[in-house]
Amino acid sequence: MKISIKNLTKSFNNKVVLDNISIELEEFHSLAIIGPSGGGKSTLLRILAGIERPDSGEIYINNKRLDFEEKKIREYRKSIGVVFQAYNLFPHLTSLENIVLPLEKIHKVKVEEATKIAEELLERFQLSEHRDKKPSKLSGGQQQRVALARALAIKSEFLLLDEPTSALDPELTSEVLAMILELEKANKDLILVTHEMGFARQACDKLIFISGGKIKEMGDSSKVFSAPKTKELQNFLDKILEWK
């Protein structure tokens, strides 16, 4: 996977959230975006997902320019998988239906084929016995795995995950991270915002550290973690260790 971002800016209510950032990363399967709360990482992910429109700047993903013209951005959103920390499952639908409905209605897959795809993914994510349960009857980890299965069902070009374990207890966090690691090992391209530093270091090829709306460090994950070049990143990692 390859990402090129040039002079990207984004403001909300006259507050600058992304301040003229530029990124050049090539040949990676997984990218972790880390940083303090309010630093701009989730906004960056939402722009990459085509959900937020930047004020200025250019984005190229795998050498294709991200065009925010309404018709083109809708088509782009159909080609990627996005999983939010709030899961965003349809509460009135079962696990199976949550996967089948987008395939049928948005991607025009016949219901029989959509059901087959959903059943295979539920089995892969060890959710077959929960196929007929609605989200309220599932644990947080199970809901997040259904959301991951739904994102994978469309055979997305890549996955975007926004703090996929933030609302989970340690046991469920491990459960979801294991599923994500399986995808990473299968060379599924993904970009995730995460507060799980151990996972980011071990499972992700590349890393971006964003703070105060600016990119402070980026590069190979293992190198950035092993030898932080900025005081901001060192202080951030020290605080994470203190909390643990």
C-alpha cells in the first residue's frame, strides 16, 4: 500500500485540527496512527475514509487521487471497509443481517450470494452461533468482530479502523486484536488509529505520530518506537507506560 498526502488542512469551528500535514509512505500492509487525544488522528482517518472533506490539500492512495466530488467519493467509500469504535451495527438486525444488508442494497449482491459470504465470515470470526442475535445480545468483542466481518464482506481494497478496542475490557481487547492480527498476517492492507502501543509496534509496518494537528514522526514502526526523535513522542510513550 502507498499513501501520499500534501499540505492537508482541516478546521472545525475555526479551530485547526490538521495543520498543513504532508505524508509519504510506501510499501506497507499496515499503518498505525497514534497520538494524544485531540491531536487529529481520528480526523485524519475520517478524511482517508472519505467521511470528512479537507479544507485544502491533496491525497493519493495507491497512486489514485482522492476526489471529494460527491458522486466520486460515494463510489470510493463503497470500495473500502471502515470500522468505528462505536461499531455502528444496525440495532434492529441480526449479526447475519448486518453483513447481508449492505452487500445486497449497496453492492447489489444477490441475497443468496450475500448470505453465503456472511456465513463464511461469521464462521471465520467464530461467530456462527451468534448469527441470529441482535447487537444488544452480543458482547462488545462480538459486536466489533461482526463490524470487522461486515467491512471485509465487500472485498474492500483496504480497511480503516478507528480505535477498534477503545470501549472493550482487556479480555475482549485481546480477542479483537487477535482478529486484526490475523488480517495483517494475511496481508490485508489496513490503517488503524489505536492506543494499543504494543500492538502498533509488533503488528504494524509503519507508524505516524500526530500531535497538535501536526505529524511529529513517521516511518518504520519498530524504528520509531525504538528510537523516538522528538521529545513529544518520548513523553507520550512515557505517559502510556505510567498509565499501565
